[in-house]
Amino acid sequence: MSIFKFVTPFIYWLLIISWAYISIFYLKKYRSVITQDKLIKTLLIILSIDSLRTVIESIYFGAWYTSLSGIIPISVFEFLAQPQIVFIPKLLNLFAASLVIAIMTRKWIPQEAARLKDLQDIVSRQVIKITQTQDVLSETQARLQMVLEDSGIGIWDLDVIKDHIYCSGKLFSTLGHDLNNKYVSLKLFTSLINQEDAGSISDVFKDCISNKVNNFQIDCRFQFANGEWRWIQISGRTIEYDEKDTSVRLVGAFLDINDRKKSDQLISHSLKEKETLLQEIHHRTKNNMNLIYSMMKLSSNKYSNEQVDELVKETGSRIKSMSLVHQKLYQSKDLSHIDTYEYIDDLTKLLFQVYKTPLEKVSVVLDIEKFSILIDTAIPLGLILNELLSNSLKYAFPGDKKGKIKIRISRNNSGEINFIFSDDGIGVESSFDYKKQETLGFKMIFGIAEQQLGGKVSFDGSDGLSIQIKFSDTLYMARV
């Protein structure tokens, strides 16, 4: 008991010193703080007053316990216990409480009310914006739905995990099925597809789910409620994956293309008929040209005239060069173009047979780029080659003279064709002027090259014979 008699007063005086220090700290803080907020400074004053009140009350109780312990006279406690002395800390406490109430009513409550009002205004504005956005979304959704309905496009959404597929009502209304639940199993969905097409679409779905493909488009036949089959185009893509990178959700659209399919079939059938007709025309043209040549040859047998025989041979080679074009077109899938190399090669072999020239005597070198030409270009080019090759085979290699004929054809990026024909035969005299020749062969060469093909002709007879013709391949357009 003797220990507590002295410890208790000591603790009280220690508290007095502590609270005195705290009070001084608040006062110094008030003087040193740099702020324009009056509220903070007011709070510092209140804390200072409250700590001062605590110091005074602690002095009162400290003096009481100290006088009881006999350390100081009891008269000190009796002095501090006077009402006017006890009143001081209570007055300070009341003053501090009044300041707090004043701050709350004049500062905190109005500020909080203003802040709440600002928050309410912000919330109101956000609500208005959200409402407006919802209205716009609703209007946009309605327009989109209207567009989808009018365009015949529907949407689908496949949930791989739940194994069901959402289909917009457009699909079922298009097919004539009245299903209340727009979520159907994938099995029911595929059961509406023609069995010949079901395997393909199942494979497509499997490839998408296994992430082999990201999107697809496929045409298949759906069965209507009345039993009719209609073509529907289904397109889709993956939009969600799981942690194993496997597709778990696919979305897409479907479109009724039955009318388009029917139109495509009609167009395809019509094109097939026209292709057959054009092939028949080329075939008949070739046969008629051969018939004309046969009739000419039969008629020439009545006359034992070498000039008539030569004329028939030359005219026949020209007819065969044109007939060969129609034969190539008849045999080709493309009814407007023929392969340049094949045509020149076959025409060269044909003329060697006509003039009975062995390849051991005269060889042919073809340097022809791989490209195709239109029939409007092939026929005049064939006639020019016929005249040049016939002339070389008849006159360039007399007797046992052997030689070589070169034919070079190329085309540049601008569509200009460069045709060069040359031989290493006996050539022509230095005084030879190819522009003044009156023979039908030369007239045909220059007439066709310059007038029909719009080309430029250059001639060189210094070493054998060489003729170069340059013309554009863009003069004519494909007709089919």
C-alpha cells in the first residue's frame, strides 16, 4: 500500500507533464501550419483547449492524491477544490464543445450538405445519360431488328459447354417451324439440315471448336415444315475460348439464299448451253472450211495446170490456218482465247505437211512465251505466219540446201506483242523493196499487220530473211 501511496501521485504528475507537452505541440502546430483551410486551424485550437483542460483536471487530481499521501499539505488540495477553481476546466470543456457545435453547424453540416447535393446532381446527370443511352440502344436495336427482318438475315449463338444453340426467330419463321424456345439443342438444329450437307456443317463446327479454323461460311439445305428444302447460307466465327484454347462459344448469321441458288443454277445452265452452242459453231466452221478446201481441190483436178494447183495449195493452207483456230477453240474450255505456243506449233507442223518438207532439211526453232491470245488476234497472226512460212519453205531452201527457221513471239507488260520470223535461206537481192511487192502474199502480210492489227512492220534481207511485227494485244475484247 505504501508503494501505491507514492506511485499514484507520480503517475498523475507524469500525465500533467505529457498533456502540457501535447497542448504546447498543438499550439506550435497551429502557428507553423501553412494552409488556407480555416477548418484545420480551428480543429487545432479545439485540440489545444481540450488538452489544456485535461492538464488542469490532472493537476486537480494530482494535488488531491499528493496531499492524501502527505507529500504536500492538505491546504493545497483545499485551495484547488474551491468551486471557482474547479469551474475553470469545466468552462474550457464547455468552450471546446461550443466550438465543435459551431463548426459542425456552420462548416461541416453545410459542406456535407453541399457535397451531398453535388453528388446528387452528378447521380442525376448520370441517370439521365444512362436513360438516354438506353433509349438510343433500344432504338438502334429496333432498327437492327427491322433491318435483319427485312434482309432475311438471322443470327445464331452456340454455347459449346451447354450444348445448345440460340437462333433468332427469323430462322424458324423462314423455315416455317413454330418453336417457342429459341434455345435448341445442336442435335435438333442439325436434324433440320439435309443429310448430304449435315456432315459438312458438322465438320465445320468441329474444326471451329478445335480451333482449326476461326471463321467459316457454308451453304446447306434446311427442311421447311411443309417438307420443302431451301438453301440457307450459314457463316460464323469463334468469340470465346477456354484455358485450353478450345472454342466454347460461336456466333454467326444465316441467310436465305434459295432464290439466288435457283438463279445461279439457271445462269449456269444457260452458260453451259451457250458454251455448247459456241463449240458447235466452231466445230461446224472448221468442218465447213475443210469442206471448202476439199471442193476446191476436187475442182482443181479437172485442170492439169501447175498454177491452179499452186493457187489451190496456197489458198488451202490459208483456209487450214483459220480452220485450226476454230479447232483449238472447239477443243478448249475457254471459247475466246487459245494458247499461243500450241497454235503456232500445230500450224507449223501443218504447213510442213502441206509442202512435204522434211525436218531433216529445214528445222524449226520456236521461242514463244507462255500466254494466250484472242481469236481476233490468232486468225490474222496465223495468216501472216502462213504466208511467211509458206514463202520460206518454197523459196528459201532450193535443192538440197538445209537451213533453219526461227519463230519468236513475246509480250511485254503493256500488252505489246513482238513477232519475229527469220530464216537463214538464200535471202533476197539488195535491191529488193518489200513495200513495192505486188504478190498476194506480201499484200496480205502488210495489210493484215498494219491495218487489221495496227502494227509496225520492219524487214531485213541482208542475211536470209527476217521480218519483225509489233502490235498491241489490247485492240479486241473477249466476247465470252
